[in-house]
Amino acid sequence: MGSSVRELAEATPDTRDRYVDLLRVASLGTVVLGHWLMAAVTADGVGNLLAVVPQLQPLTWALQIMPVFFFVGGFSHALSYRSLSRRRPEGSVYALFLRARLRRLLRPTMVFIAVWGAAALTIQFLGGGGGLTEVTLRLVTQPLWFIGVYLAMAACTPPLLKLHERHGWAAFGALAGGAVAVDVLRFAFGVAYVEFLNFAFVWLAVHQLGFLRADGRLRFPAALALGGLTGAVALVALGPYPLSMVGMPGEEVSNMAPPTLALLCHGLWLVGAVELLRAPGTRLVARSRVWRTVVAANGIAMTAFLWHLTAMLGVYGVLLATGTSLPAPATAAWWAQAPLRVVAAAVLTALLVAAFRTFERPSPLSPPATPAGPGSGPLAALGITCCLLGVLGLSMVGFGGLLEGRSAMLIAFPVTAPVAVAMALGGWLLVERPGFGTRRTER
């Protein structure tokens, strides 16, 4: 039987940076709440509140805090990889690191894909799929882009951590410089497809800031915040960058997909801001009740994130099925109904978490008795690449039109949902494979 939240909280060593755990939970929670509030659902489809009321778009400069999660990921990845490197032979560290960091991420993700894939097949075989159902099949996979980016960060941690240890801030500067070069080639010279490189340059630069924090080298957070905010304001005011730090329907340029230099500046501002709040945040999370809440939330965070759009669209589906009137977005009636919709989505998310949280728990299986074999590193790298492409592809194409061959462009080639699912599942099995056959058997 697993340990209780109270036992886990009380067993936390004094050396653990609890503020990082608080940031992880708070960033994901803010994203979930933002998605629930931004959805402008009517009987005709799903829109975006920020497109209906453009005056609200400046709020994204505070509420688009996914960069904070990736920053925290860099901090955690650095500590985890170094810990494994001290205890394992060099040749086996990479595969073991990937399995250790990604098992609690990929298992709930693969269950999510399997459940929704089966549901989509059933809906199509029964001849359904119109209206909100079709929109749901397309939208529920969108959060998987985050999983794909996080997979890339984990895969790149060993080489980028070595660059950080050798060059420090210069390694971050090289990634930021790459983001600058990409935007220059994109906007000044019109080079096709180059913008997709910023999925790597922008997010890995934010991830690199986590390495710097792990080594205590983020010494001037106020300068980081001010510089990032000033840069983002200047780019939006003078350049081709939109005001919103999240994607807007129909816009020619998005700061998010693919990421832009403006989003990198936004990430710098956010990282500086959360570092400025480090002292009061550390005092807050030192309280036993607050820490227990953080521990409990961390144990279900990924499951809640994966299923929160399912819950939100389920609430709207019930409202439409029961003939409940949906007010026009941004009207007084819409705002009055918003708290009830959020509460209902939270309750349904809690039910889904209760059903699927077991897949996020650490495996009770025994750890490997011997290091992974010499071929495990390349297999793990191949697996994470397939998994990365699969979940990114599925985030773009969705489950709508599953049997009709509906496709979306993944970087420069088309991908269908069945192909994306096959890549994700196959890649996951390769990541898991290095430990197969090496577990201790006890009789």
C-alpha cells in the first residue's frame, strides 16, 4: 500500500526545495483554470474569450505561465541526472534517466490516448461525431503539445547540462541567439519552415534557466524580469509579434505555435518574477498544511492536466443536452454563469482523476538489479523521439475523422491520428524496454 500524503509530506528531507514543487503545481493549475475560463462555447462551436474580448489579452502576460513549468523542469532534470550519474556507470545513465523522469508522465498519457482512441472509434462506428462531439474529439488532445515539448527537454538534458557546466550563461545565450536568428530568417527573409526550430531554441532556453537555478546562478532576478518584460514590450510594439502570449484563432502570427522571441522574453520576465517571490513562497510552503496540499496536488497534477479539457467539454455537453441556455460569450449572463461552470468542471476533473490517478503513481515493481545494457541509450533515444513525434502529431490532428484519414502537418510532413498513436505507443515501449529482463526476481 502506498504512503499517505501526510507520511510523504513528513518524510520530505529538509534539503528539498519545496518552492519548486509549489511552482510546478501553481503553473499547471493556472493553465487549467485559464483553459476553463477562455473557452467560449456556444451551440455553434468553441471559440476563445480572448478573441471575443481582445482587451483581455494583456492578462496572458501574467497567466501564460507554462514557461515556469519548463523552467522548473530544467531544475529538476539537472538534479536527477546528476544524482544518477553519481550512482551508475556512464553507459547506462541516459536510459535510466529517461525512464525515471518519464514513467509517471508517459503512463497516464498513454492511458489517456488509449481511452480517447477507443471512444473515438466507438463514436465513428456508431455514426456519431457531429456538433460538439466532433469539436471535443479534435480539442481534447491539444494539451499533448506540452507533453511533447517536455519529452524533448528530458531527451536533451544530458548534452545541454554538459554545455551548461562548461559554459554557464553562454550556453543559454547560444540558445537565445538561435531564437533570434530564427525570427530574423522568418520575418526578415521569409525562409520557409525555419520557424519550427524555435520549438527547440525557445523552450530549451527556458529549460536552461532551470540549470542555472540549480547551480545558484540566477543572482539578479529583478534584472531578468525587467529585461524580459522590456524586451517583450518592445517586440510587440515594434515588430510583427501579437499582443497575446497564447494562440488566437485565425491569427497570421502566433507567439506560441511556433514560439517566438517575444515568448522567450515573456519567459525571462516570468522566471525573474517567480524568483523574486522565492523568499515569501518558501515561507508559505514551509507550513505543514500548505506542504501537504502541494504534495497531494503533485501526485495527481499530470492526470488532472490531461483530463481537464475532457471535463470542461463534458460540462458544456451536459448543458447542451439538457437544453440549458448558453449565454453569448462575455455578456453579463456569461460571466455570472462562469463560476458554476468552473466548479462543475473541477468536480468532473476530480472524478476523472479518481478513475485514472493510479497510472500516475510510482510503479510498485522492483527496481532493476543491474544497469541497463550498452544498447539501451540509443533505444531510449529512438523511443523518446517516436513518442515525441507521436504526441505532437496527435495534439495537432486530434481524434476527429479517425477512420477517414484526416491529417495535420507535423513540421513538414502530414500525420494522421492512427500513425501518431502508433508512434507514441511504440516510442513509449522503447523507453520502457531498457529495464525489461533486468528486474530482481524474488522467491
